[in-house]
Amino acid sequence: MRLSLPAALLFTLTLSAQDSSTAEDWRSWLNRGVEAFKSARYQEAVEDFQKSVYLRPNEVAPHLYLATTWMTQYIPGAVSAENLDLQHKAEAEFSLVLQLDPQDLTALQSLASLFYQEAQGMKNSDEKLRKLDEAASWYQRVLTVDPRDKAAYYSLGVIDWVKWYAGWIGARSRLGMRPEQPGPLTDAAVRQDLLAHYSPIIADGIANLEKALEIDPQYDDAMAYMNLFIRERADLRDTQEEYRRDVETADQWVHKALETKRMKTRSFSPSQLLYPREAPVQGTALAGGIIGGIIGSVPTAAPPAPPAPSAARYQTPQQIRVGGNVMQANLIRRVEPLYPDLARQARIQGVVRFTATIGKDGRILNLMMISGHPLLIESARQAVSQWEYKPVLLNGEPVEVLTTIDVSFTLSQ
């Protein structure tokens, strides 16, 4: 039956109104989810983002936020079924984003970071290397979209260094050489074997760091890894003179990195403490910088009334997440780490970050390393294992706490 012109117009306007209502709804749920995420109410954020995805399945932003919320809760190295489920959900949701937009930079950066985090939590060396290769392939994809992404080049350099470091420190151990003992390696055959296996990796790592520094000449973290590559590569030289020249070059990189850090500190404005830049929603895997963000802006439509919460929401959970800064105020016993001699000699400094489970009695139950220089990690772990906190109460009951702990090593120590 053919509609009259007024009836057809009314039908069109009704469809347009429905489309507009749906658009407002998905934006409203997206905004609700963002607010919940900022308050660390992750389960609520997931539910809100899922509603936004349902209403607008082909919109990128809800998928990005949903994936990021799952990724934020993922703990590298934890093997519980719940944690692995978070990892798989994050990967799947970021992959959906790339189906909608294969050039989406945030999804590519996030997957690269997620694979690197997975590698950091693996104890089996072969599995770890395979996962690092997967992470590297994602960083390469990042560079196809943005060839000026300095963090991608830096991350590729770090991955190369992780591979090389395992071979280098293993060779020193087999030769009975202490970490602080000057080189070169005492066995020529071992030097040749390492050269044959790792020269391409070392060269690729240095080249990636050089590209990062070409983009940002003040990239002090890239300078620090340049120091490590060159200082450790000196062990493969045949003569003491060649070894000495490499160490001198490494020292120059250390000096330049420290000067750059000092310059950045001098240019730091006190107002940044009062009005800090809002942290990106996306998490980070690599030491030395945040990789990417999520999206530049969020629609500002007013959120609808919240749905009625279930009774389960009011039950006291057995474990809660608390920010590292909040838990710092509850610290009642802090043991300072000893600065490793080799790290001091190599002018290595930085932050070691752990995910920590704190028991109901305030003592450390478990530490999982997220990032940090290998020469600093064990000292940090030994110190933090002795820390104690005030018990955290929720609804009057003590609960376990999942948090992050940062341990800083500076050469003034």
C-alpha cells in the first residue's frame, strides 16, 4: 500500500527520531562508563560500555573503552582463570576495533603493549621469546600507520635488548664472571658464538633506538638503553682497547641521559603538580613512558539514571583494587632496597614496578614484576617483600588488596 506524502513524511521523521534516540543512548552509556572507569569501578564500567556497544556495534569508541577496561585489570604473569579471561577479552575486543578500522592506532598500540606485558609474565624462555616476537610484529604495524611513533621504535629496541641480555648474562655466568667484573668475555669461542647469534639483534636494537632519538633528541629512556647495548656489547670485543672505547661511549650516553633528565626537572612547572595532565586510559608495559592514549574526547551528553544495582553489589568482596598512591599512605613499615653494585657502576637507575597482593593483615602475599631493569629487580623484590601496611577495611571487614608498588633507584642513593 502506497503511503500518502504526509504519512511518508511522518514515517521518515519517526525513523529519524529513533536513530537520534539510539545515538543519544549509546553516547550516554559511554559517558557513564568513562566516569565509572575514572573511579576504578571497573565492573560497572564494563557493563556500561557493553550497553554502548550493543546500541552502536559499529562505533569504534565503545569497543576501545571496553577493551581498555579489561586490559587495565589484567595482571601480567598471574595464571588464574579470571586473569587469563581478562587478557583474552581485551585481545578480542581490540581485534574487533581493527575489523572496524584496520588503521586504528590506539588498538594497535594496545595490542603491542598487551603482548609485551604477557611476555614479561612468562617464565619459560622459549614462550617468552615467541611472545616478544608477537609484540614486535604489532609495534611494526604501529609504525606502518605512524612512522613517527617514537615509542614504537623505543619498544622495538627494548625487545631486542631483552633478547640480547638473556644471552649475554648467561654467557657471563657460564664463564664464572661476576656481573661487575670488567670484560671482554674471557673465552674467545664464546665471544664468537654470541657475535654470530646476537649481532643482528644488537644492530637492530641500536638502529631502533637511534630512530627514536632522531624523532625526539631528548628521549632519555632511549639514551639509557643505548648505554646498555654499547656497554654490554663491549664484552664481545677482542682487545682491552676496543672494550675500553665501547665503555667510554656508553659512559657518554649515561652522562647525556642524566643531563637530559636534569634539564627536564629544571623545566618542570609546580603547576603540573596542582593541575596534572589527565593520564591516558590505556595502560603501559614498558618502562620509560606511556604508549598512546585512547581517544581525544568523549561525547558530553548527560547520562541517564543508573540501573537498579543487584544485591550482590553490596556484598563485601574478598579482594579489592586500590591505587598505589592511596596504599602509600597506609604503609607502616618500609625497607629501603640496597643499590646493586653493578647497577651503580653501570650508572643504571630507574623504577621497578610490581603488582602486589596485600593480605588482610597488611603483609605482602605476592609480588608480580611489571617492569624494571633486570639488575634492579631482585633488590627491589627483597625490600618490598618486607613492607607492611595498615589493614584495609571494607564495610568494617578486612580485605585483601591488589595494588601497584613502584621502587625508585637513583644514583644519589
